[in-house]
Amino acid sequence: MDRIWKKLTLKIKHESFREFIYWWLKDQKPYGFWEVDCLTIVAYIQNWPEEPFPEYIVAAECEEEPDENWAEEWRKHFKPIIVNEAILIRPPWEPAIPSMIDLVIYPAYAFGTGDHPTTFSCMEFISQFLKPGMKFLDVGMGSGILSLLAIRLGAGEVTSIDVDPLAMEELKRNCALNQIPFERIESKTCDLSEIQGSYDFIVANIGAQFIFENLPRLSNMLSVSGYLVLSGFSVKDVARIQKYSRMVSLEIIKSSEKNNWSTLLYQKMSEKSSFIEK
């Protein structure tokens, strides 16, 4: 008997709620999701939500689809992505381009396929500023796409963490697809507070609230002259993040804005930092 997939189409009241809907969807343990437009998101989920939808969701359509429809939708929405004209991010069913750095990602979470603006911007900054041998930390690894890209670009030690146990399974699958030994990455299901040490390059594509709460810790973990990429938040959060970052010895180097999502690149200027009150 063919498998039946649960398809959920959601419409939010305003694009300012896009960050909230992505984090709400992640809690539903989706098989994958994508944006139709700035107000509409489609997700394939394991179980229908038991709790009422958040008030910022103004319409929700629940459908069941047979396996062949799901596969067709998947292939239709996930196409190869090219980063900085040199890196190809592709699903397994698309061919490689010999002249490009190749990274294969099985679509599961939209934040982990390169399809989402924040993931894409993080990859742009990594490809521009990561130097071979740098010690790399991926906070909120999702599919592991950013860690795998760092390895492709010659990073030294790579550590990836996520509080979601499903992320570990996605990382294992994508390591295998790219013929990268799983042991090449020190991966942990844990919170940032459980990680020790200093890193030359840190990426946290994980949302505004996490950044507000953990910016001092992230700065303290960053080596002098090291790079910190912050993403997963909307344009409206940038001013506050910028204000806090100056208090912890971080200097803005570059920024990116795509579809109302922001990504910020910082460099650590000194060891001295000030604690930020939440």
C-alpha cells in the first residue's frame, strides 16, 4: 500500500510573522517545507497539529497526498542552487557540474537545503571569508549543510550542534551523500552552553531570541579576528542586534538582506567584552 503524506498549507497575516512560522513548523517535526510566496508556506508533516494554530496563521488547509504526488512536489520545488558562481548545492537526483564545488543535500528542512534566504546568505559569507584550517562551529546545524560546506572549503576542526535529535539523522544522511565520514564532524545534540573552547568561525542561523540571549557567549567563544555569522531573523531585529554586538567587541563587516530576512557578518576585535542584560 502506498504511503499517504500529510500536506499542510499555511497563510500568515503579515510577512513580519515569517520567522515565527518557521520556528513553529520546526516544532512540528516536518519532513520538509518551502515558501510559495512571502505569506504562504507548504509543509509535509508527520502528524496533524493537536494544538490550535497560532493567531498569526489566518488560513490552514490540510490535505493527504499519495506517495507519487509527494515525490513529484519534492522534485518540483528543490532545484540546484549556485553560491558565488563556484559552489553547487543540489538534491541527489540532479547531476553535478564538474567545474564547481559539489554539495549534495537531501531536502528535509527548508532551512537546511540552501533554499531559504538565511541559509543562502550564510553560505555566501562562509565561501567568502572562511580560510583553510579554521576551527568552525555550526550552532543549530539542521541538515548540516553549513558544516559540510565548511569541510568542502578546507575548514579544520568542525563542530555542529542542535537541540533537535532529528538533525543528527539528517547530518548522517548528508555526510553519506557527500562521501564525508560522519566522524569528520564533532556533532552533538545539545545546547550552546555545553560547548567549550575557542573557534575561528561561528555560524548561528537560529533566530533573534537565541541571539539576544547568547551573544555574549558567542563572542567569548570567538577567537580574536575570528568571524561570526548571525542569521535567522527579520530586518526589524537588526538594530537591536547591532546595538548588542558593539557591547561585546564585535565589528560588523558585511550584511545581507533577502526577502525581509537578514544575515550579519561580524569580526571579533578584542578579548574584552561586556555582559548584555536580557
